[in-house]
Amino acid sequence: MWNRAKFIFAIVTIGLCLSANPSLAQQAASQVSKAEHAHSKAQGPWWKQAVIYEIYPRSFQDSNGDGVGDINGITSRLDYLRDLGIDAIWISPMYPSPLVDFGYDISDYTAIDPLYGTLADFDRMVREAKKRNIRVIMDFVPNHTSDQHPWFAESRSSRTVPKRDWYIWRDGKGPGQPPNNWQSWFGHSAWKFDPTTNQYYYHHFYTEQPDLNWRNPQVRKAMYDAMRFWLDRGVAGFRIDAVSRLFEDPDLHDDPILPGKNAYGDPNM
Ligand SMILES: [Ca+2]
């Protein structure tokens, strides 16, 4: 019994020493991290073995006292993140956004929302992260834009503009009847009637998040260009949002209806 207590005390003491002496703790963490990096090199792509830490920028760390987390706040915590032994940070969307869906409604794919800082702040964060062997992963939202994106503003303006086909526009089945029975993730019809051109547009999520038409090669090029913009700034990759929603059935078959109703009062499908 006494031996067991002594053994536990020894472990606690070592633990206290490690936490009381940051340089020792950092050394230990860095040795572990080096071993992990060597291991991951032998195992293939880095991300298969990496420890990735998700950062929600609004709440992670405020640097200028406005009560909203920001990029400089993340940069100020990079030593802490390194000491955790992580390999990469994945940051939730920081693009300009009307914030209907907390940043998952993007109105510009190649800019930073002023709420979070500037592109210069972003570049400095990536540079400082690299010094600490931390990769930066962007959140990317390719399925839909914000309805405030200039692409959608053009698309909804007329049936004949070049960007009309960048989104999914269809005639209704009849007056007041959407093209089919598809439901939005957030309840009710996934189609919104737009009186400007008397057609419906498809939105899998909120009505303010019109789906892009990924069958249009110009859409794909625009999105790949946006990803290159960030890769050129040194990001290591992307976490891709709602990737299973990129393409819809071009024939718009109705979804089969199941018994009962869902939380929104719509039929189960
Ligand atoms: Ca889609």
C-alpha cells in the first residue's frame, strides 16, 4: 500500500515539475511532436496522422477589445497551440459574410471580413504559424454563396445574364408550386420564388444561401481560383463544407415521402 502511494506521489511530482517548468514541458512536447512528424512522414500524407485543432474565430481570442475574436488573437495564442503538440489549425469561415449562417454564407471568397482583421493580419498569422510548424487549414464553403454575393446579384437580375446558370433556377410546377418537393435542411421547401424573373432558385440551407450550379464549368473554375488564392498565401489545405450537397439530380425527381412529420412540421422524406 505504501509503495503504491509513493509511486503515485512520484508521478504527481514529475507532472508538477513538467507543468511548473514551461521549458521542460515545451521540450517534451517538441520531442513528442518531432517523433510524430517523423512517424507521419513514414505513413504518407501529413493530414492522415495530424492532430488538427479547430478554431472558431469569433470566440477564440479577441485582440482589440471589441468583444469579437480575431486573427491577431489567434496569432497571439500560437505558442499555446504549439505547446499542445498540434500539427494544424482549421479555422471556421472568416470571409466577408452577412452572418445569416455565422460565416457559412460567404459574399466574397478572396477576402477577410473586417470583423476578423485584414489580409495582412492573415499573412502574418500563416507566417508565425509556419515558424512553429503549425499548418493553417481554411474552411471552404463551395455548395452555396450568400444571396448578397455579386454573382447571385447578377444571376437573379435577368434570365439572360451570363451568370444566370451559375445557380439553380427552375420554373415552378404551377402558380405557387415549387419545381419539386425537396426540403431545406432548415425546414420547408428548398425552393424560393424570385418575382424579378418569375422563377424559383434552389437553396439546400437558408433562403439566403442559394446553391451554386457545380455542373457549370465557370463555377468550378471560379471556386478553384478562390482556393488557389489561399494556397498561394500559404494555407496547407481546406476543410470542405457540405460536400455531399454539391450536385442535385438534374431531373429533379421528387423525394419519396415517409410516414410522420419532422421537427419543422414537414412530411418526413
Ligand atoms: Ca448543391
